Amino acid sequence: MYSYTPRGICATQIDFDIKDGCVHNVSFTRGCPGNHLGLAALAEGMPVRDVITRLEGIRCGERDTSCPDQLAQALKAYV
């Protein structure tokens, strides 16, 4: 299990596993549970690079980041 401390979002931690180059068991601490469960379900089993490519740069309103972007940043830090 890898942990990442995000910035600029409501979640305070992102945890995930990587097995055979694919993302598994994504979980967020705090924040919007429905959105986080949706992100986790969409990322489950996807190659790390694909998740980064799809989610990096997504913004939340006026913020320069979002939960999807922070998941991408967490995965980039892992890589």
C-alpha cells in the first residue's frame, strides 16, 4: 500500500496498491465519498500510465487541481 498526501483538495490522503503495473485498491481519506468511490472503480485494474494520462490536469472549478488530478500526481510520485 502506498500513501500520498494531496494538496488543494478536501481529501487528506490517497492510498493505493500497484500490482503488475496496474492500479488497485484506491482509497481517499475525507472528501466526497461518492466521487472517490467512482474514481477508485474507474482506476481499478488500469495501467498506471493510462490513469495518469486520463486524469492529470483535470481541474475542480477555480482550483488548479482536483481529486482526479491529485490521484494522477500520487501515481506520478510512485513512478
